[in-house]
Amino acid sequence: MLALLTVTSEFATARPWELMADCDVVGLTDPVSCEIRIASILGNGGEVFGVAIYRRTNGVRWIMNVLNDPEEGLNMDDAVFMDALKIEFMPKNEMPKEDLKMLKALDFKPTGRGVGWPQFQSSLPGWLPWYIDQTEAQQLLLDLPRLTNFCSLFQQHPNLFEKHGPSEIPFLPSPMPDQPLKLEDLDWRTLIIPPETFEPFKPSDVELSQLRSLKHDPKAGYEYGCRVMMGAMVLEKGRPSFSRVSLLVEHQQKVILGFNLSLASQSFVECAGSGLVEAMIKLGTIPGVLLIDDNRLEPILGPLCDLLNIDLVPSKLPGLEDAKASMENYMQAGRV
């Protein structure tokens, strides 16, 4: 940990946020696994100072979507499924007690003008930000000196990104040269991350038999969604997880017909599919129309709806939104 704190302080002393915006991202290639990561310097806006390193498919897709469509914005589900490591530098009085206790135990003291206390965080899809583990510390120990080196190059060439589009990423050499980085060392790549795909949900034979035995009401219209639920955090294996709620709501009367909570870290296909199946079985009715507002549900639920003679229709879901908001308010008020 002492070695990580050393390279972290060297990175902070360079004050890269005074040079780079968060859209000036840098590509990193792991010398062992060849996995690519995308680093974004935080702090040019004067609020959060540090660096976020997006990793694996989910993390890289997340940052590339932001770079290519910054005006679109991201919903809560997008943020919850980020995969990244983050270091944030903050004043001592804003540091969480456990993080500050750890740094004091290591006799850490910030050095240099305006350098703050570092908080290390790991984000995994579906989980709340948490402490980094040894493997993640090793990754940061490898990546931070390379980013500090790049910041020195950027200081000499502040117009580095001007002629490049948002999908064109400068990748650092792997391994790094034993001398200061030069422009010709950068490998500019156009990075295109394919959209996420979803397989159809397949109920068990028992569930399928139960569904086929239910009453089919062609006039019934239900709203259905599978959303991240704020205020419903679950401690799983010592780490807090977000929760998803699958909600089935009668469209005309706005009555909740069924709901199911699941860990957000679980497969979205499984949560969305099993949530709908469980709700219909408990209700005892198959609707004629199922209204959805999430296009991810079409490939997941489409084959099952065809089998059960349910029309899957994209639509706004006012009843579901009201029901979800009411449940969130109830849980955040501490009543559950």
C-alpha cells in the first residue's frame, strides 16, 4: 500500500486536472492480460479531483457512450452498472472515517501544493462503490505512473486532442519506454464498442407449464419494468449491493399486481424474466398486452410473450413510475 500511496502522490502533485478535461481520455493496455482500460482525469470542472479508470466491457462501453453522446445523459441504471476504479483527492475533513484511519495508520501525509487526501474506490456492476482489493491496488500501481508520464507529455502538447474525434483514443505503449513519453509513442485507435446484447429469457419447464394453465385475458393491459431501486440496498457477502425491482402494474387503474426484489449484480435477463413469470403466476392471469418502456426487454421477453399470446408494446408507464417512486419513498423513510 505504501508503494501505491507514493505513485498516487506523484500523480496528484502533477495536478493533471489543470491540464486535461475529463473528455481527454487515455488508453491503457495491460501488459499481461492485454485487457484495455480507459482513464479519464477528473477535476477540470473544479468539483471532483482525481482519476477514473474504466475497465472490462461494461466500463469501457460506459465511458465511450458518454464521450460519443454527452448531451444524451445517463439514467440510474447506467451509473449503477459502471465498472471502474476511482481515486478522488479531497480535504481531510471530507474523508470517510475508515479511509482516513487507514491513511493515518500508514503515516500518510499529503505533500505539495493543494494535494489532498486520496480515497480509493472500486465500482463493479450492480454493487455500491467499495474498497479496493489487492489485485485492484496492483492495477493502480501499474497504471498511475503511466498516466503521470502522459500528463507530462500533454503539458508540452496541450492541443493533442484537437484533431481527433471522441472515439479516437491515444493508447500508451505497453511496456512503457525507459524515457519520457514522446508523441510518436502514442497509438491512436478508433475504439468502437458494440452495444450490449441480451438473450431471450427461458422459464423452466415447470414455470412454462404453470403459465400455460393460467387464464388469458385479451383485454387486460399491464405495465412492466425491471428497474434499479433506490433505498433498497442489500448487504451481500460483506459488500452492499443495489437492488432491482420487477414491477407489474395494471395500466388503467394503476394498481400494483406484483413485484419482486433481486440483487442488481445478478443477470438482467434473469431478473427481468423471472420477475415477470413470478408475478403472472401469482396473479393467475396472462394479459393480452404488456406495456414496456425499456427496449432491452424486447429481446428478453419477446419470445415468451409470443408463446403466451401477449402483445409486447413500447409505451410510457405512468402507473409503474408512480408505484416505483412510492416504494422508494417508503424504503428511504426507513420503514423497511
